[in-house]
Amino acid sequence: MTLWYEGPLAAFGAATTGRDAEGDRIVSAAVVTQEAPGTQPRVTRWLVDPGVPVPARSCPSEDFLHRNGRWPAPVVEEIARALARACGLGVPLVVPHASYGLAVLDRELLRHRASRLARYVEPARLCVLDPCVLDGHLARHPARRRPGRHDARRGVAELCERYGVGYADADEPALRAVAALEVTRALGRRFATRLGRLTAAELHRLQGAWHAAQVRRPFGRRAPGRARAGAAAGWPLPPDRPATVV
């Protein structure tokens, strides 16, 4: 029997306009699939002109996106279909900070296609491996960053350093997705005695509880049990944020 971290994996990465899943727009994205460790990954990339102002620090720049990016509506549907193909084949999907990354895609689908991610990927077939959640539960670092701070670039870079995985470019979603995939494999090997007997589907179910515990875990001088500000309420796909009543 092939262990989940030695078999096929897919990974999703995206660069966005900010850190708020409800309002952020995707500016570039990638889906990476790899049949086995050491094999050449297959990479699909997208570049998006989001149709809204892009922060000056953004890479690619707003001008570059205007000249080279595509309109969001077809892109977000293509991304959703790519994830659906992987899930349909039973391939686990690696998504760092999944409760942010999948929420952004879900809200973009609603915004541009009047649809939701669940229309493309049935929740029962969704199998996500979030290396940030796995590391937070298994390694129990005393000075972990707050899980609510969804900075996939820095999060993946830190995990790469921790697990001895090369990391070339924090601003390129495809390279970040490849790195996240390799980190997840490395994490599986390091904690093989605890994870080896679990299937990816079983891990998917467990991570929901682990994520919830990490959100509630006190940080610094916070009161025990108090949720951290900005932490996502669900995993791997949080519910819509309630509208603010004025």
C-alpha cells in the first residue's frame, strides 16, 4: 500500500490583493500535480487582471496585469475545474492556509460566476492537506505565528526552512505550490510513525479539529480559549462572513 505522502499529490497556490478572503481578488494562480516524489510536476498557471486597484507592493504589478492578465470570470472557473479533476481522481490537494486560499477562490466564483466551489468540487470528495495545520499540530512550536495571519508566502518559506526543502521565489504561486507539495511530503516522512497509518481522507477529517484547536489556542498573554483576531472560522472552507448591520 502506497503511503499518502509517497503517492500522487496536487497543490493550489494563488497571489491575491490582500489578506481578507471576503474581499481579496486573485491576481495569479497555479495548480501543480505530481505523480510521485522526484517526478516532474505538471504546472498550470493563470494570470488575472482583477479589474480593481492592485496594491503597489503587488507582484506582478498592476500595469503588468492590465497588459497580460485575463478577465477573472473564465480563470476562476478553470481553476475550480482543475481542482475538481484532481479531487475526482482521488488526488489529495495541498493548500497552505486552506481556510484562506479556498475561501478566496470560493468568493471569486460567487463574484464572477454566481457560483460556489462546492458546485465544482463536491464536499464529500474534497481531500485537503494543509501543511500549516499539520505542522501546527504535530510539531507544537512554542512560538508559532497566529494561524489567522494568512501569509502563504512567509508560511511556506518558514516550513521549507524547517523541513529542509528548497524555496526559490516567494512571489510565484507555481513555485510556492511546488514547495508546499514537497514540504507536505517531507512532513509526512518526518512524522511517519504518527501519520503513516492514516489515509489522506482521514487526515482531512482530523485537520478540521486541529485547525479549530489552533485558532482557540492562547498566544502570548491572551486569555485561555480566546479566539485569535482574524482567524478563519472554518476549515478547509469557512462560511461566509455575516453582513455588518449598520
